[in-house]
Amino acid sequence: QVRLVESGGGLVAPGESLTLHCAASGNIGGTDALGWYRQAPGEQRELVAERHGGPIVYYGDFAKGRVTISRDNAKNTVSLQMNNLRPEDTAVYYCHYKQRNWPMLEYWGQGIQVTVSS
């Protein structure tokens, strides 16, 4: 029904920046939630940043001030710019979508690896 395809990611040095991209296809509503989560080995999946329509943005506690999320409703894309990356940012990053209205279905991308190491 909805496909989420991530791109970007890879190996970056500490202190550098990286931008991830997600292209969504299907019936994507402008007020539906669209954003990014991440999951490190041995850890729970956690929110990075997500837009819920218009100017409404939710950030993970670690992320605010260090990430920028950009959503283009016309193109059905969402990008995540991460600055000043740290080794603890190493994780698999997942594009995430959830319908605002019933049945409030949720979809995940395959995930892409981000490794921060010198």
C-alpha cells in the first residue's frame, strides 16, 4: 500500500554531517506522520524526528538542535540532515509513516546503516 525507500547513509567521521532521504509512494496524506526513527544494536527503536503536518515536528530528546527534518508533500519525500555526528549515532535508520486517520496504518522502510567512526 505504502512504500518507503531510504537512500544515503554509510560511513562518516565524527563531527561530520550526513543527510538521509526517504521517498514515499502510495496515498500519502499531508497531515500523516512521516519521519525517521533509528535503532542501535541492543537498543529499542527510537524517534529521531517526525513531521505530523504543517509546522508540527517531534524530535527525540537526543536529536533536537542537531538534526533538521525536511518534508516535501508535493514530492512525498522526507529528508533528515544530521550534524556533528557521534559514534553513538551509529544505528540503522528507518523511514516511518503513520496514517493520521483510521485505520492508522503504520509502515517502515527497510532501514539504512549509518556508521560514525574514525
